[in-house]
Amino acid sequence: MVALALVLVAGACERTKEPPFTETRAAPPPPSAAAGPAADKDAAPHTEKVEFPEVPIRSGATTTVHVKWKAPEGTGVNADAPFKVRWNRSDALAEAPQDVKATGKAAQAGFDVAVKPLDGAPNATLGGVIDLVVCDDATHSVCIPVRRAVEIEFVPSSAAPDETTVTVALPQARAR
């Protein structure tokens, strides 16, 4: 009888355990040596949402969307740290863009995304998460991991340009 009670209690404990970690669960990235020796090891990137409504793109054609950075003077993207873009939502686009895994060197001036709306779509949407590291330009003594959740709403038009730009603000990396 006591053994049965212990089995039932153990079974109940098993059912209340936390589910195993999956890729869809948000977790801070592990500290990276590439982020620089003085990266704030306690700083998990805070996800800031950035929305771009009504970005014009060409109807029936591919448009290049340049994602550029707006960083305070003295702050730049760390060339040696990881740079990742994971597109997690694509609506009314002919094809979802590829995710990006590179170093910051590949994105110091921003990066390009090619998008093409489905024929006849009145609008389209692209959403994703950008992870990068910014540092002070002078000494790289202060580095900050940055995460931005980006949502871009496209409006197809035959009069839209072949290229367009959206700007993502980055925080200042400075000594405390």
C-alpha cells in the first residue's frame, strides 16, 4: 500500500515537471567569447519590437529591402560576434527569405532581404528576430547583445521602387 502511494506521488511529480527545452522557447544566447572580453556576461538581450508599417514594394517583382542600423556615435556592430536573423513569419510573399547566420562583419552596414509579393496580394508581411552585438568603436571594452523582433508590413504597388530601406535603432555601448 505504501509502495503504491509512493508510485502515485512519483507519477504526479513526473507530470508536473517542466517540459523539455525546445527551439521555440525563448532563451538568452550563451555568452560568447566573440562578443569581446568585456561583454556584460550578466546581460541577456532584451527583445525590443520594431514595426515598419506600409513599406512599399513592387507588385509582381522582387524588391530589395535594405535593413540598416541607426547607432549612436561611437557604437558599432561587433565584426567578430555572431549575427543571426531568423524569419519566423511570412505572409503573402512568393517565398520566405532564408535565415542568416554569420558574423557581424557581414552586417556592419546592415543587410539585404529580397521579397516578392504573391500576385494580387493587397499587402504582405515579414517577421523575424535579429540578434547581434554592438560595442564601443574606440576600445571594444563595452559590448552589448542586442535582440530586435522585426515586423515589416509591405504594400505592393507598380509605382514602388526596386529597392527600399528600413532602419533599426541600436543602443549605445558605453562604459557605466
